[in-house]
Amino acid sequence: MPHRLHLEIISQEKQLLSQDVDMILAPSNLGQIGILPGHISLFASLDAGELIIITDSKHDVFAITGGFLDINQDQVTVLANSAIRAKDINVKKVEDAMKKAQETMRDQLSERDYKLAEADLRKAILELKVAKKRRHRVIA
């Protein structure tokens, strides 16, 4: 068996993935990081974007809204603020969440409510972008 990385993806809600992988591409605050077996130890902040996992020439993609990446020998842990597999994104639900967030922002509520709606809007935009990019056709 070829040398691999062990990846764990953990969101605030639950552990989303625990498996051996060949390569990881992660959106760090300094740009995309490529991680292969034997990578140096690293702790980095993650930006919102696509987390791409390559195993046996197959790609698995997650939309993440930031968090942290910990690389220790061949153990990689992603602590994501939120994460969802691209193939699990419900486009209709995301579009509804975008509309709701935009309405909330227009209502000019408290600064706290505005910032929460803005975060929801950013998350929805990211998920929609990832879903549309990763699917040949989007079914709403």
C-alpha cells in the first residue's frame, strides 16, 4: 500500500471524515496549500473555500468557511468552522438561505443581526459556487 496521509475533518457539529488520502489541497490565509505524505509539521489558519481531497485519482470536495489546519507527520486535522461535501449541497436550500440573509440585511436590524446575516450570506454564496463548479448540471 502506498504511503498516505490520515485526514480528519471536524466541524463544529460533528466529525465529517476520517480516512487515508493521497493529497489534500486546502485554502489557507496565504493561498492554497498542497499537502502530500511527508509534509513538514504545520499549523495554519484556513480561509473560506474548497478543501480538495485526492484519493486513488478521485476527488472529494468540501466547501469550508474557514478554520484551522494541523499537520503532524502524516496526520492532518482540519478543524472547520463549517464544512459540507460538494455533492451534499442542496442548491435550492442554499438559494433560499441567500434570499433570507439578504432580506435580513435590508431590514437594518441590530449590528449583531446584520453581521450574522452577512456571515450566512457569505456561507451560502460559497456553497453555491462550489456546488455549481463541481457539478456538470445543477438541479434546483
